[in-house]
Amino acid sequence: MTNGFCDSLVLAGNLTPLAAGVMIPMEGKLTDMESQTISNQSEEQRSLLALDIGDVRIGTAISQNQIMATPLCTIQRRTTPADISAIMELIDEYKPIQIVVGLPLTWDDQISIQAQKIKDFSSILAVEAQAEIVFWDERRTTIQAQEIMITNKTRRKRKKQKVDQIAAALILEDYLQHLQMNGAN
């Protein structure tokens, strides 16, 4: 990715494969070859964008081929208009056919306070993006992301920024598995 927006953020780079097709970021930025590969997509292989929306950060992930999810970058939250603008830059670059948004339901499948905030934010994003928003259960993704970083010995100071993009990749990977199991693309 070469746009100025994500260059100033924590990017997923030097990707390491993980079970079930999730790619996790190691240290560094995307290489020119990785950026070129992600940016050059055909009309037939439209991407899916995932968002792990928190109060402080928004983790993002992408699937170019609807098979594998890759962490993309972490957006530091500022204001709703600034956050929407940052996401719109990603939408303009990757042109996703759907935006998969993690929704933290309660253990009894109820909408939590945080889930309602995410739905409210997503309704504003849907108007701006003119894209289909798909809400997907994200329970335990942050815990799973932290476990992945421990296993891969991610440096402590990088964990805060990477956990959200890895969680977004896990949300997207779960959604992709659902699509594959149900024969949808």
C-alpha cells in the first residue's frame, strides 16, 4: 500500500502464515511487491474489508481472493468524520464488495453497549461508503489475536497497534469460512 494515509500507521508487513489461512504481521512495513500484489486486483476478485472497531483504534484486514484474510493497518481513532475518512481511503483503494464489521455480542447473543456504538458508527460509514455492511460476531477475537502475538513473540510495544488488525483478520477469516461452508462467494 503506497497511499500516505496508511504509511503513517502501523502496517502489516513481512507476513507469516497461520493456521486456517490468516496471515499475521511480523515487524516492518509492506514491501513494494506486497503492496503491488494487494493493489492490483481484477474485477473478478473483488476484495472484502474487515473492521475491528474499538474506542481507541480500528483494526483493518483485507481479503483479495475471498480465501485468505490479511491484516492491513491500524487506524488511531480521532473523530467520527476523520475515522470515516480514513476508512474511505481504504475503500477507495481496495474497492471491497462488502465491509465485514466485528460486532461484540454478549454471551447470551444480546447487543452490548459497545456493539450499539459500532452499529451507530457503521450506519454512518454505510452512507458514505455506499457499500454493504455485514456484522459478524467477534467474541474472543482480541483474546485470540493476543495469543497469536505471544506465540509469534511480537514485541510488547507493537502489540497494542497490531492486536486490532490481527483481530480484524480473524473476524474476516471466520466470515470467509462461513461463506465457503455455505457455498457463497
